[in-house]
Amino acid sequence: MQQSKKPGIWYEGIEEGLEIKIVKKLKLKNIMKKFNWPKSYEEPFAAYNLPNWIKNLGVMSDTHIPYHSMWALTEAINYFIVKKIDALLLNGDILDCYMLSKFNPDPTKRHFDQEVIAFQEFIAVLKEALPGIPIYYKLGNHEERYNKIMILRSPEFLAIKHFDFENVLGCNDMEINVIKDQRRVYAGKLPIYHGHEVNLKSVSVNPARSLFLKIHASALCSHLHRTSQHTEPSIKEDVVCYSTGHLGEEHPLYARENKWNHGIARIRLNEDGDYKVINFGLTENKLFIV
Ligand SMILES: [Fe+2]
Ligand SMILES: [Fe+2]
């Protein structure tokens, strides 16, 4: 007798035509023995589903404030205005958290308090340009620097809500929906990652293909700073992965020569959660064709 993946269902043997016959449905509660396991700190993990009224979602990421690209941001927001998006997803690495980096940050550069102010100014601009549009902010690996440095240097303050990253930024007051703990986001049926959650490292060929190799399902990610698409044909339906470009500094000191491009995406959705991804690079004043 073998147990199926569904709890409480047990199979015995395989009948003709490879049909599996359910011979017994056992109520596990009644037959399970109890054991005295040690206390478990296992935590539940659930995806974050964007509201299903969203039909035209703007996606932008990797602004790395205060190292954002002014022209790319301007172009991105103008595009979202023209295309009348009904919600905006900030898909990680919005703040650089430069001074919180473990890579020996230069103390003469911008400090975290200045980044916080710059972030609030950035949100104010978004709200003015896209009035009434809800903003969802998924934290990326750069934002996670905050918690890492808290653990390292100020663990006493970790449990104090006031010092949570989103509270320090004032996200509540600005009515920004923060998505943290590396939760997978769903826009309809499309899973969205920042990219670090599935351990995407910098790649030299096709970032979208790297995403495919990690999850073997259709999805979208940011993080690798390059617009790309990978289609994996299958006999059922094609699996299509996307990676979006960035909106930050083109040639930062830590990656002077790179294969990055500026870019954003827009996701059209229908009632059933089916989607169409419009994913493209920004090339200064050439955007209104998509
Ligand atoms: Fe990034
Ligand atoms: Fe990232």
C-alpha cells in the first residue's frame, strides 16, 4: 500500500490501463500516533497575490536610489502615464542601501539617512505623476542589507517594530504596500520575483533563460538589470520567462563594464488571470511604440 501526495489517500496496486484505484480513504486523524517532537519554529510561507482588479500593471525595478538614472526614470513614468497603468509594482532594489553594504562602502558617499529622504521624495513624485495608483513595493537584495546590518550591529533593536525597514522609510504613511520576506508575487497567473530569491547570479548569456533554469515555469524577474525573454517550447504550452532592465546608474564603480540596459515592463491581465507581458528596454525618447 502506498500513500498518495494527497494526505489521507492510500493506494493499493495498479489496475489495468495504469488506472490507480483508491482502495481506502483513511482518516489520518484517527489512526495517527502522537509523538513528542521538540517545538518547531517552522514558519508558514505564502505567495502574495496582487488584487485581481489590476488589469494593467506597471513594473519597474533596480533604481538603486540615490544612483537612479534621471532620464530612464522620466521615460518610464511618462510611459506609465501614457499607457494608463492601474497599479505599479516596484520590483526590488529601489533603494541602494549603499552604506549598509558589506562591500566596504566609501564613507564619503551618500549615507542611509539621505537615502531615506530621497526615497520619500521619489515616492512623492510617483504619487504626483500617477495619482490614485496603488504602489506595491517588493523588497530586493539591496533592501535586505538593512536587516543584515541590524542583525550584525544592533540585534537588540530587531524586535522593535519602529525599526522595521518599511517603518523607517515611512511606507505606511505613504500608503505603500510592502512585500517582504522574499515572497513570490502573483499578477494573475504570472509569478514575479526580484531574482535573488531563486539565487540568480550575474549571467553572461540570457537572464530570462537563467530564470527558467531555476524554476522551470513561466515567470518574470528583475535583479539582473537586463531585458530578456526566453521561450521554452513544450508539447503542452510554451514556458516563457522574462527579465526586466534597470533604472539605475549605467556604469557604477563595481560594474564599470556590464551588459545591463535600462528597461521596464507592463503586464496586461484579464479576468481569468491570463496575461501579456510587454517587456522592453528604454532608449531615450523612443518608447511610445510599445
Ligand atoms: Fe539591482
Ligand atoms: Fe537585485
